[in-house]
Amino acid sequence: MSRTPNLEARERILSAAFTLMHARGFNDVSMDDVAAGAGLKKANLFHYYPTKEALGLAVFDYAAAKMRAGMEERFSKGEDPIRLVEGMFSDVAEGMEANSCKGGCFVGNLAQELSDHYEKIRLRVSAHLKDWTNLLAGALERGRAKGYFRKEMKCCESAEAILSLFEGATLVSKANKETQPLDNARKMAVRYLKAYKT
């Protein structure tokens, strides 16, 4: 008879693994590191996650669920869609400024590091980015339906371009250790959206 999973231990594992992987990347974090961070024996860690890939998938799902909850809250408010997009860039810039531009976007980091090596993780990352694009496109579409944007605006294409700009700017800010790229990207996204205002 299998043991009932200890949810508190699982939470500690995922929290510790996320913190380590966000700071150091997936490949630079060992199962020993995660076990130590979670306060568990390595054998107990393997009881929950028998491989590092299984742990990586679980950590991604853990982080993605929190991110999606934040995105749903942001995009469901019915605010000015341009202000919503502006806030998306500003919030990350503020967080990176407070953290000396370390870490960056966990999803973007995994996409860069693992997409060519772990297909299951790549698919999860891709699905998350598409979901994020759809949530943003929905907010833009609601603005278009209300007459805020002109009818010829292509909301899905716009959302994908804005998200690509966001991820790229986050990466450059992390590399340059300054938030100016995010500020520049925010201004460009806002100018683009304002060009479609009625």
C-alpha cells in the first residue's frame, strides 16, 4: 500500500527547488541541493520526485500556477488595457530593481536553458506562454469590442508581440544589470497600443 503524500513536505520541496532554480538555473541545482534546502534526506526527495526532470516539471507547474493566478487577477480587472500592459512591464522592472536585476523571469529562464534538451518541460513552458498570450489578447479584445481600439487591431498578434518584447527586455535587463531595457520596452509597447486607440 502506497503512502499518502505529505503535502507539507511537497510544498517545502517545491518552494526550495523554485528558489534555487530561479537563482541558479535548472542545470546548476542538484537533487542534493534541493533536499538540503527543503530539510529532507535525499532518499525522501526521490520518494516524491524520482528524477530531476520530474522535479523540474513539478516546480514549473508550481510556479506557473502562482503566475497564472496573478495574471488572471491583472487581466480580469477591466482596467484600461494600455495601463494593464504598462503595469506588466513596470512591476517586473520594480522587482528586478529591488533584486539587483537578478533572477529575471523564471519561465523565460527555463525557455532559454531547457527548450533544446527537455521536451516535456519545453511543452509546459510553451503552453504557459500561449496561455499568457491568450489572457493578454482577451484584455485587448475586450478593449477593441468596447471601441477603445480600432477594429483593424489584431489582438492575438499584438499580444504575442508584446509578450515577446517583455521577455526579451527582461532578459536584456538581467544581462545588463539595469532596468532601462524594460523601461524602453514599456514605452514602445505603450506607443504601439496608443497608435490603435480610437
